[in-house]
Amino acid sequence: MFAGIVEGTAKVIDFLPSLGGGPLVVEKPLNFQDLAIGDSIAVNGVCLTVESLDESKIGFFVGTETLKVTGWSQRNVLTNSAVNLERSLRFGDRVHGHFVTGHIDACAKVVGVFDTDTERRMQLEIPDGLRPFLWKKCSVAINGVSLTVHDVALAKIEVSLIPETLRRTNLGQVANGQEVLFEVDNWARALWRWRQLGVDTGEGELR
């Protein structure tokens, strides 16, 4: 479990996807000194398990389902790029964003990027199946970054990127027409599922 508060970016050193999944190696940030094999790290919002580790590199294995959902099946999608990294939450920590599972729902296409005097606005085209989970002021994770939806219009949402987000994450390099990884708020998903199934009255039927 994560909070969507990205700790920094790291360069992808190597990525070798195949039909059965493949290894991903990224630079190890200087402040990631408490890692161990088996730890979970959000890489662009994707929860991955640390499989190898040394003073300068972190190695993961990316499975076939992750490759399919993220669009990472092509080697050049990540190679030499910078990815957002966040270590998993610890009990007792403050949660400055929202609870993020690291289970990506889909890719979302950026259909508008424009700057104001104080921030950058980003508009995204959302797949049909995710629209029920999105409303004004709800939380989403984009490339692992916890953000608040400022506006919803038909198949699009708009979020704001403050200067600190642009400095700390890779969203500052995202351009119009590119795709980002998208996760809806898991509580919104649970509520929607609960309403679909109905409420158990304890009387042998759902209403």
C-alpha cells in the first residue's frame, strides 16, 4: 500500500519484456537505504517486488498482466526513461495523499496540457469502464502521483500539477498525446461494487 507521494524519480537502466514477463532494473536513489529483497515499491504507480539489490541498482520482475495493463510490452517504452518511485507505507506514518494499491486500472491518454500563472493543468481521456469511479474532488493516482480531480466532463477529467509535483515527479515531462498510468480510488471502486451487489439484510436476500 502506498500514499501516492512520490519520493523521486530514477532512470531505467534496463528493461527486457517478453511474452512471459521480464526483468526491470532502475537506479537506486541515495535515500533508499532501507530496502530488502521482497519489499514493495511503486514504479510509476505499479506495485513491484524487489528481486535484486545492490548499492546502485534495484531489480524487479514485471509479469504478463502488468505488461498488458501498462502497455510496457515494448522495450523502448521504459528504457532510458525516468520513473516515479515510492516505498510502501509503514504503520504510524502520516498519509499525505490517499491510499494507493499500486494495481493499475488502465492507461489514460493526455489530451491537454496548459500552464497558468501558478500551476500546470492536465486533461486526460478516461476509458469508459472507469467513469463511474470519478467525480469532482475525488482522488486518483497518475503515474503513481496522488492527485485531486478538479473537473469532470463526459470522458475527460482535469487535474492540477503544482510546482513541487512538477519538480519531484516525471509528470512535468508528460506531453499532450502521451499515455500515463491510471488508478482510481480503491474505496470508490469498493463502494461501486457494494452498490452493485446490494446490501445484505441478513434475511437471505440482497436488496
